Amino acid sequence: MGDVVNLNRFRKQKAKEERAAKAAENRVVHGRTKAERTAEQKRQDNQTADLDGKKLEPADQDD
């Protein structure tokens, strides 16, 4: 005779493995490292500061 298998435990373990595989796939597709996020934020801040420095202020006209 074969070993007794708890089908609920088997079903839950299979679902857990499928979720883990899906999560790993999503990390590859959507994930960025902290260094990448930090570099992007720093680049964006520098670009905003650069553009703000180039803005022309409207001249005050006293008529």
C-alpha cells in the first residue's frame, strides 16, 4: 500500500509554489533595485532644479 497523503496539504503547497513562482516572475518584470530607484529620483530632482533655474521671471511693469 502507498503512503497516506493529505490532499488539503498537497493542494495548499501547490498553490503556495505557484504564488511564489508568479511573485518571482513579477519581481523580474517590474522590480527595480533600491539603487536604481534612488538614481532615478536624484536624476529627476537635478532635472527639476535645472529647469527651475532657467525659468524667466515676468518683469514688473508699472504703467
